[in-house]
Amino acid sequence: MKFNTKVIHGGQKHDAAYSAVMPPIYQTSTYAQTTPGGHKGYEYSRTHNPTRNALENAFASIENGKYGLAFGSGLAAIDAVIKLLKPGDEVVSTNDLYGGSFRLFTKVFQDFGIKFHFIGMQEASNIEAYINTNTKLIWAETPTNPMMNIIDIKAVSFIAKKHKILLAVDNTFATPYLQQPLDLGADIVMHSATKYLGGHSDVVMGALVVKDKALADKLYFIQNASGAICGPQDSFLVLRGIKTLHIRMQRHCENGKAVAEFLAEHPKIENVYWPGFENHPNHEIAKSQMKDFGGMISFTTKGNNMKESIKIVENLKIFTLAESLGGVESLSGHPASMTHASIPKEEREKTGVVDSLIRLSVGIEDIDDLIADLKQALE
């Protein structure tokens, strides 16, 4: 199947009971057994649930993986990956990453003896200087949040394999519609399925996808042992969202391009960060590993004034000022005071997250309305 068919049919089969086209919501915690251990593959819904299994199969299909796992949130999925490690192990992570990931790494797992190195990965060769015998994982986002930096997944994968290190890629911003990290050499793909996969801002969920059975078995064990699973209703909602992922992403990309070009020409704007621009660092890599450039954009205003930037996001009418991204509706955010507030000012500014930075999640509304909204808020 090609991708546009996979999002609808990939990994799916009609329900065995009544041939329902959509997987039913199995709102149950437990399952009857005829004798101890005598069941139909389901004992307890923390371990397995038919609705969640259908979703996990869909996750695996659209990322060209073999095994999918659905969690209660994106951070729960990341938590499971780090639990593959033990005290003394080290992780090399991109320094421009989601603030929640940074918080989990530094405020939770660092206290358990895991060491994290946060570095710029735009040049993959920078990574090797931080690898030693204790390094067990490379963690990458591409495009990064919120600076839209592009990391060469193939090049990083070559380094990871050379040193027998796992490579995990947060694919939330790109989605499997735009890039498939497992095909580029990654071992683990992670998604905040809250975002584009769900697509309608009505569910919180995380996903992991892998190809290797031994790695999958370890992650399934952690998932069951730690218990951070999602419920069947949420599973149903994300399954439904995935079925329109391809057509939504096409419009996100079209609108994103138009918004980026408008902002780049506006006299009050200093910088626009969007990987579709030819002068964007690693634009050529983005072209080679992505199908299009997405609907996420960040920009700064001339003068780098925080109060002025806050006033802009307050004045937007169609772009809603809110946490999160990837829904059908357009959202705006101020990373320094919202998504990246957990990162110290000195550290966030090193990566470009300055006080005036505004992040846009460009939705699928009429592009004329979106540009008119930005124009009135800026003026």
C-alpha cells in the first residue's frame, strides 16, 4: 500500500465479532476466562486492549515499522525509552528540543544517574565528540521544536550504528506523511500523537514504533510494567484522526508555505524559521528526507521585545493562543513563557529561543483569513 491508503487501511482488519468497519471501543478493564489462562488473547486492559491494539498496528503501518506502542502521552512514550537505560548510561540529545523532554531528562532521569549531553546536531559530525563507552542513546528531533532545525537522520544513524548506539527520533513535527525515520536508519520513532496524528486537539497520547522484535519486547515490558497506557476511547479518536492525516498534512504544508512567505516579507519581522526556505540551514537535507516542509513556523520581531511579541499573540483572532500544535485549527505560542519556560533563559537563548520568538502551528483554515489575521495583529 502507498501512504495515502495505509492511513486508512494499514494494519487494520474488520472486527471479528460483527465485521465493524471501524474498530469498536472495547471499554473494558478485564476479560472473561474459561479456565485460568484460558482466554482469547486478552486478560487485562493495561496489558492488551483490542482498540489500542488496532491503533498500535496503525502506528506501525504508517511508519513502516513492525511494532507500535500507544501511551497515555508523548512524555510517557519518552519515559519508556529512557527506561531502557541504567544508571551510568549516557544520552546525546539535540539541544533544541521540546521543553517537556528537557525537563524529563534533567529533572527526573538525571537524578537516577543517567547523564545527558545537549548539543547542536545540525552538523552530525559534532555528535562523535560526545560518544564514549557509556553512551547508549542518541535522541533527536527534526524539525526541532521550536527553531525548526533539520537533523540529517541518515548521517546520525551511520554514527549510531558505528558505535552500536540506539537512535530515537521524535517525529512529531514532520509526521510519517513527511518523513519516516525508520527507513532512514533510526531504531525508534516517537510521536506526541496528541498533535498531528490525532489532529483535532481532543486527545493526549504518545506513540513509539520500532522494527526490531527484541527492542519491541523490552518496550512492551516497560509499557505493561509502568502502566502509562492510553484508554480505548482515546485510541479510537486517534485511529479516526490518522485516517485523514494525508489530506490534513497537505493543507498544513500549503498554508505553512504561504504564511512563511508572508512573514518573511513583513517589515516588523526579523527572522522566520521554516525549513522550506532555500537559505534555511540544512534546507537540502530537508528536501532529501522530507516530502514537504510542514506547517510549523517560528519567527522573531525586530528589536526582540518580549512585551511586543506577547501583544501580537494576544491580538490574534483566528490563531488561538494555546499550548500544543498539529490540530486542524491554527495556534500560536510564545515559547519563552510557555512550552520552553522550563529551560533556563541562558540555555534557551543559546539555541535561539529568545524573548520575542513566536511559534505558529498553521492550521487548515482558508489561507486568506490566516494572513489577514497575522497582518492585523502585527500592525
